[in-house]
Amino acid sequence: MTAGPRTILHLDLDAFYASVEQLDEPSLRGRPVIVGGPSRRGVVCAASYEARRFGVRSAMPTAQARKLCPQGVFLPPRFDRYSALSERVFGIYRRYTPLVEPLSLDEAFLDVTASRALHGGGRDIATALKRAVRAECGLAVSAGVAEVKLAAKIATDLGKPDGLVEVPEGGVAAFLAPLPVGRLWGVGPVTEAALRKLGVATIGDLGRTPDTALAAALGASHARGLRALALGEDPREVVPDEAAKSVGAEETFGEDLTGRAALERALLAQAGRVGRRLRAVGLAGHVVTLKVKYADFTLVTRRTTLAEATDDDRAIFEAARAQLARVDAERPVRLTGVSVSGFADEAERGQLDLFQGAAPPPPPEVEKRRSLNAALDALARRFGDGAVTRADLADDDGREDG
Ligand SMILES: [Mg+2]
């Protein structure tokens, strides 16, 4: 941990899905664009700022949006395209710090505390990021800069669209004080109503309310947490994607492995374990990371980003194997690992489900792999991970990592 105040950035692409549609189709620029489910029960995923002027909002039923904005251009979502652009934008963020915590395809926290010496203060870095995202991806991103996550996120919201709001050092509590208390994390409608009874309308009011009254209304621990937030105390750290959210398998070998063929066999088995674990928890990720530790303990990692989130053994293996070409496979290796991260955003997954009626059926080879994977899963459940051997392994010396 760096001592002293942190510098945290919150970055949120403006009207992301709708902006991408306007980026790709110039005739849509300046027009109300609404991305949403085409079915009768569909909801709005994103509305351009032109559409918002008519009162159209995310999560509103598409039918209602049509009434509010009959002249709107209604489009089905293209998540593959949004994911690809999102990866490019997050790649720009990672030039400034490895501490990037994605919240969704269009939103992330960055801890740039350690980057200040090289890149200037939070405002300078945010300005550079906004410029780079605009120049390289054609998109507007709003930024908030603060010492803590909560204030950075609220700052972004206040500056939208295309904003940059900085909360001065030491100024978090003063920045929060005039805002409605519902802005705090952990204050839903029920808590808000309870607070209103105490005469608490703003975050500043909350900070001034006696502990005993708050504790009586909300319970001691909730009260303590909210008061700390109201005073600007938010110790939560920016947790980079990989550490927080990856599913992996790795193995330290009994004897060091040397040569591509031996390493590929290890990766194949590890990719299978990762796939099973992902499917067991219903996750699919865009980023496949290969980890290789040499006999002298030098560690290298190589990663690749797939256009489509995957939980498929074969796709994970192929991605890891491709990364093997980028490391020295002739040195003795004591450990390899494969992991998948960059999980499809929850909203994205939910929306995909909603729109499933409109989506084309998956190609037959995908169906085939799905049923193969389901069968392997059942085997692994019954006999344990080590019992499952892919056909690809059956014709070699059978060294499995189970
Ligand atoms: Mg956004």
C-alpha cells in the first residue's frame, strides 16, 4: 500500500452501446438511438443522449420507449462488437496502471496512485485517457477523480456526458455533503425511507445525525458503515480483474517439463479443468492467460483476448497454446497454469438471456461441443477431474495432471 492519499479514477463510457451504433453508422449521429430487445417484452439497454431528451432510459420496456420517442431508431444489441471495443478501451487504461477493476463493459475503477510520478496527477491522467479513448476508439468517456471509490463514481455521474470531475484532496466529505443520501451505496429505498423519518435528506445530514439514533433506525453495523461512507471513508481498494475474478488451474510438475509437446499436454489437461470449473459456476470469459514458471523460478505470463466469451475446453486450450508460441518452450519448466478472466458482464449475460428469442441458433459445431462438454462434466462429477481424459491425450504416454 502506498502511504498517503490514493488517486482513484472512475471511468464510464457515455451511452456506450448507443454510442457504438452511432460510431459505426454515421447516419445515426445526432439522432435518438435506442438499443434494446426487439421482442415485445424487451427492455432498453442503452439510449443515446438524443433519445434521453424524450425521457427514454435504460431498463425501461422497449414498448414504453417507442411511445415516448416514436421517431427513435431502435436497434438490437451487438454484444460482440461492444465487447471488442470495451477490451480496446480497457487496454488503453492499462497503459497507465495495472490496477484496473472493470465493473461492466463500459465502466471501470483505476488506482493510479503509483502512476502519478510518471504521468502527473489524477486530472492529468484522466485527461490523457479521455483523449486517447476518443482518438483511438471514437468514444466519449466520463471520468471522476477522487481519493476513494465512492466519490470517484459519483463525480463521474455528475460530469456526464464527456465530463471530468475531480474531488480535491481532503475534500471528499465536503463533496458528498450536499448530495441526496440515496447516492450512498447501501442506501436503497427502504433505508432511505427510514432515514427520511430521522430528517436525513442529504449525506451531510447523515454525518451529523447522532450515532444512537442511526443505530436504532438501521442497526448498529449498517449505521456505522453508512456514517463512515458519509464522512468520505471508503477504504475499498481497486481490485484488478485477474486477481478478483479468474478461474484457473495450474500444476507444479514432479519433474520439470521441456519441449512444446510436453507443455501442450499439460495445458490441454489444465484447460479442461478450467472449462469444467467455469461451466460449474456458469461463467464465460474473454481473457485467457498462460502462466509458465521455469526451473529457475522465472515467471512469465501471456494473455490473449477472445472476441467471444468462452467456457469451452477446446477454445481455452487453443488460446493457451497460441500463447505458448510467445514463450521459450525449450527451457525446463516447473509449472504451467491456464486461467480465464474478463467474464461476460452480468448485465450482458442477463440481456442475452432476455433476447435469446431473437438470437440465431448456435452453429452445429458449437452445439456438438456443448454436449461433449456436458458429458465430460458429468464424468468429472462422478469420477473426479483426473478421470477425464480428452481423446487428444489418449494416443500419447498418458501423462495426466489429475
Ligand atoms: Mg456508461
